[in-house]
Amino acid sequence: MEFLKNFGKFTFGGGHFLVAGTGNLNGTAGNTESITVNADLADMSANNSYNGIHCVLNDSVLHLMLDYKELSCDSYTAILKLIFEKEYGAEFSGIIIEPDKEYDFVNNDESDSVQSNSILSSVSFTVAADAVKINPELETELHCKCEPSALKESFEKKYEWYKSIIFNAYKMYGIFITKVYFNKLDDAEKNELWKNYFLQHLALENECGLDCNKIKAEDMFVQQTDGFCIKDRCAIADKLIECLIENSLRSCVPITAIASFYSDLFSVQNQIVDAKEPWNGNYKINYLLYIVMHITKFIRNGWCNVKKSENSSESIANYITNTKKYAVFMSRDKSDVTMIFTNSGSKSCGYRISFENCSFENRLFSKIETSGLNDAKISSKNCFNYVNVEKLEENEMFITVKPFSVVTLTTLNAALVNGVNTVEQTVYNLERLCLPYNDSFFYDDEFIQRRCAAAMLMMSENGSFKAETLADERFVCQTEENNDNNYDAKATVTAFIGDNSWANYQVEVKFMMIPHIPENFVGIGIRYNSSHCGVALKLYCSGDWEIIISDEIVASGKTYFLRMNEWNTLRIMALGNAYIVQLDGKEIANYIEKEAMQTYGRAVFLSAHYKNRFKDFVAEPVYGMRMYADLIDATDKGVKYSGIISIDTKASTRFSNSSCVKLQKESGFSVTYMGYGFALCGTSTDAVISIALDGDIIEDSICVANSSFRQSFYRNDSVEKGIHKVKVYVKSGQIELDSINVFTDSAERRKAVVITDDASGKKLNKANVTKAAAVAAAGVSAAIIMSKLRGKRKK
């Protein structure tokens, strides 16, 4: 009884209790806030209403969506439904279309088909059109980051350009753009003059039956949770709350909808869906979906944002600190309310909530929780879970928000909440893009038009490659010329193609350089496992060549075999640590990695900013070598560590999965896997290690090369297939372990290659290990391989 005397209220239904004073039994350690929600003080004006959350469709992160539409139509539709379908998934209310390149300016006297070319060239418009088919009520808005430079000094030309896009979007796709965001001009007065000019002229238009008076113009806000700069999960939830509270973008918070590109090449987080393997139809639902659903499922459009009255000193809803944030939205008849809480701190926090002048008596409140946002994994245990909360007692209640959590408290029906199963989950397809693989780029006209001239399974950086036809020849051509102000003339345009698991293989492609000037070049690369990590040969019109590894020139020379005004065939082969380059069947360069090594990755085309052409791409395995490399991430639970280590799950994005494990002197790790040989990848600094394989010491005190991101500092290709256990001990120096590569010939991508002793059901097999100097350096003798290859070249 003495216990009960010390506390004001105690309710069991939701597992929560109200504590008199500042302490409570849920571990909040006195971290309790009082909230008073007074409906009479709420601003019920139209300008203070929730208008939904909008997402961004940006060309730069939609590279592979056309491939999904072509190869995995069911997955493509499922992705769009997750984001846009009403009463399902994220339920975004609008789209901001963000093309990331300039469109050609077209005059009014040109035909509609010519004018529409600019719109057809944007992937974001294609995806937006399909989204509108799924939800016709979507608001569609436009933000062109790059306007043609010719428009900067002429309101008339600028207006005609935007008008062309707006009307052709409707004609070609059925998209009615209701708002245009403009980048602010340097002169504020000129900025306002331009927006007025745009709206006044647009209001006089009468075309296609569009009501142009409904189109608005605004400056583009920079407050976006698009993931290019925010890595912390709680920070994303906090940012959403901040935008809602501050009413920026009129409660419209732009979020990246889909990241559909080879994700190991670029740094993007915080999108709703990852879609990166269109040949399998694989996609991954991210934690951000559940955070968004905390808002979109329980706040109705038109509800008011309950904020503190400027003329009142009373403490009512909305609160922001460094670790705690909350926002309150209420229906205009004051009969329903939803509160969103975030806690990015390491301790629980409690809230005593009081309601005044509201109609919530005898109402049940539902609590929805997503916890553990600091954890690397999202599972049914911590995602979008439902907890029943008792009804108000004397218009008060108490709730607790766990560390690193998002909580929704609502009077609305929460029957839809079912953890990660609230939306349909996918079964991951483990088939890789197998070798051999080829693409002639010989596409028919209908295919080219349907895909906006995009080549299959190809994405580019620093420029653009498009499928083209000339005199019955089909090829891909680099399209961004060096006189374009948006591109650095010295930058290399890189087109990535293939599967990141390709290990020992050769690539061949035909090319033609246009124009033939000294600074023009083409190239071909192999084992690119990030945009800065791979091996490539760059060939100039003069015949000069350079071998580049991880952005550094490691060898150079000159060839006289290059033929002008003709198609040339360039081939590069990767064999262990050796690379051979041939031009029209003649060897022009070779290189052997003697220290840090590339192990796996995609093929690439390289080009200067000129209209260079490529066709007849072929990727083939190398005879006698393992074709693929699967990755065991350093943070995988199957990797066991000893000694003093540091696990960093928010490391540089140049690490796989943005994570690594730092090992100092006298620390180590072990892993058991199924496959052939293995490689240890990550950054090493002056490290000396010992390695045991299946109980036998194969390296006692080996100095490993200093390596950079995703390079291997040790590789052993001479292990027979089986179940193997590797133990590594750091004797000196430092290693930031990124991943363990496991070599294989299987067409199945092994998502979980780690095997425990119990799972194997038998004693681990002993490996037949060749203990030669080449094993320590690269696993194979490059000189022997190269001599064999010279006898096996294609004629």
C-alpha cells in the first residue's frame, strides 16, 4: 500500500503508468515532459493544415526502373503500389518530379512530337505517369534543377520552355502538373517578377482543357529528407517531425521514393524502396516506409497542426529538443487526434498528456511503435507494432517512448497495423546475372522509344549513354558533349553494366571514337565494385594508353594498332592478380597487382565528353578460374571476433553497406563458409597477420599490403570446394575489415554464405592448400596464367 501512495495513477491495459512528480518505473530516470493539448488554442486556418507528404522522383536515382518495368513487371508494379496506392503502404499524396538534366528548348512552331522529346527523355516522368495510374488523385509537381542556360536572360523563352513541359506532360502521360518549383534567382525582386510573369501568362492559356489557374509557382525549399546527407535513422524521423511542426512546404515533406540503381556505386540512403537487381526483380523495403506510415496512416488531409498560440503563454503541443520531438494533429471538429513522438536518445522518456476543450472522453487511444532505429536490422519484432492504450482518465494519460523509437498515439482505428506484414513482403531471388553475358545494343525503334533510349542494365556517371541508330547500325553513344556547362570536360563518363559478383572474367566491346582529336578517349574496365574502385584501360586517339586502378594511373604506353574511322575491338581480362589488354586481338598492355588487389565487380565503358560509340558487348568467364565472389559482410553475425574491436555501422559509404570492423593488435576473427578460395577486403595499415585454414596455419606472420576501400589485402584462390573455417589474427598494425569474399562458380548468389559448425552436421573438411609465395600475394602465378592465355587468344 505504501508503494501505491507514492504514485498518482497506475493503469495496466497498455503497460503504462503515470507517475506523480518526475520519476516513473519505465526507466525514464526523471525524463518526463508534460503536454497540454488545448483545442481552443489551435490554429484552424487553411494555411495551418496537413496536406500530406510528397515524395521525389529523381532521374539520378531511377536508373534501373525502366529495366524493372521491362524485365520484372510484377516487381515494378509492387514497388509503385508500396509507395502510391491508397490505403496501402506509404500512401504519399503527391510527387515532385525532378529531372536532373537539361531539356532542349523548343519553339511553339515546332510539332508536338518534337516538343515532347524533352519530356520523353526523363525516366522520372515515365515512373510518375505509372504512379498516377495507380493513384489518380496524386498531386504532381515539377522541379527542374537544370534549366537551359539560354533561358536565364529571357522571361519569354523561359515561360515557353516550362509551358511546353506542362502541356506535353499532360498530352503524353496524362500528368497534370499543379505546381512548379523554381530555383531562386540571385535578385529577389527579379525572382518575384518572374513568378508573377509565369502565373499571369499561364492563366491566359486554354489548351487541352487544363485549368491553368490551379497551377502554382513556388521557390524550392532545401529542407528535404532525401538521404544524400542524412544517414541516421532517428535523424530522418526527427526531420519529418520538424518539417511538419514548422509547416515548411505546407506540410509537404519531400522524400526520395525509390533508389533504383547499382547501390554500391553511389551514396544514397533513406529511400522507401531499394531496387537494384532488375534481372531478378529483387527489391528491399527500407525502415523509412514504416516511419512514414506512422504519419500518413493516422493523419488525414485537412487536419490542423496544433501549435502554440502566439498570444498565449500556455504550453501546448509541439516540442523539439536535440533528442525528443513530437507533433500533434487534430481533426477540425476536434473529435480525433494523432500525436507523433520521436526519441533519438539512449534513455526512455515519458509524457504526461492532458487534453482540454476536446471531445475525447471515453475514447480509446492506440499506440503504434517502431523501435530500435539505431539497429542495423528491421524485423517484425520492432517495426510498426501495435500496443493497445487505455482510454483517458480525467482527460489525462501517460506514455513512454523507448530509446531510438518512433511512436504514434491516435484515436483512429489501428486495425491495419501488423508489423512488417502490414505490407506484402518479398522473397529474395538469389540468382545472379550469370556469365557469359552479352548485349549487342541492337534494339528496335519501338524498344528505344519505350525506354527513352536507355540501354538494358546500364547506368552512367558524369554523363549519359543512349541507344542510337545510324545507317542500320545500332550502338550506345555518349551524349553529353564537353561544351555543356553542366559537365567537366576533363571528367570521365562511366557506364556500368553487369553483376557486382563477377570475379575472374574478360570483357570485350567494339568502339569508334568521334571526333578524332587528341583529348578524346574511350576505355573499358573490369572489377568495378564502386565508382572509384576498379581496373580500367583508357585509350586516346593518339594511341596513348593508361591502366588505371582505383583512380590512379599505374602504367602507360602507346599502341599503333588503333584504326581511325573504323570499329575497333577492345578486350580486358582479369585473372587473379593479372590483367591483359588486347586491341583487335593484339596485346597492347598488361599489369600485375603486387600489393592491394581488386577482387570482384562490374564491367564499365569509359568515354570523354564526346559522341563515342560502343557496340557488341560480351562478358565471358576465364577458363580455369572461379567466376564469382560472394560477400560476407564484416558485421555478419556469423563472423566471430576476439580481442578489442570497434564495430562501425555508420562508416564511410565507400565501405560495403557503410560498415566495417576495426581490428587492432592482438585482435582477430573467424568465419566458416561454403565455397572455394577467399579474399579479405577492407583498409589495412602496416598490418602483419597470421591465417589458419581448417586448423592449419597457412600464413604465420605475413605483411599485407596497405589497401583502400573494397580492395583485398589478402587473397587465396587455391582452396578446393567445401566447408572451410578461416581464422585471422592481427599481430601488428590496423585493419578495417569490410567483407570476406568467397569464390564460387555457382549461379546462385548466396545471400547467407556463413555456416556454423552445428549447421554443417559434420567435421569441417580439410582444404588442399598450395602454400606458395603466390598464394600469399594473389593466389595464382600471374606469369604462368599470362603465358597460357597468350596461347588461347581468340583469333
